[in-house]
Amino acid sequence: MTPAEITQAKIDVDTALQGKNANVGVAFGEDVFKAFVAAGHITKEKFGIQGTTLMMDSYPAYGKTHFAIFDWELGGMKFKVGGS
């Protein structure tokens, strides 16, 4: 992905997350996931079961609060916000 494509994808994800709770996850296609990791938009953060401290562990996160997952069924540059 080019820097312009990464910037536009971040704008699109941020727009889709507006008004959503912090615990809503995001599934990313391979190209977006890899580019966001490289750009520092996806980092490892601690999450627990249902937003609690129970069984906390480090997982990929977008924006430090949204669980992020790579979804091979999505197209390379696509994403899907949970609940949408």
C-alpha cells in the first residue's frame, strides 16, 4: 500500500468507528493489517474477557482500544467493524 492509501484507509476506519464503543473490534484484510502494523496503527495492548481484567493478555489493537484481527476472507484492502 502506498502512504496515501494507508492514510485513506485510516480515515475510513476512523470514520466507521465514530460513535462505536471502545470495545468494538475491527477485522482487517491482509494488506491493510500488515500496512497498519508497519505504520504503528495496530499495536499490542492488554485486553480481558468482556472488557474486564479477567484473563488479561496482549492482543493486536487498533487505536489502542479496538481489538484488531486479520481476516483472510476479507479482500486485501478491506476492513469490517464489529456489529456492522
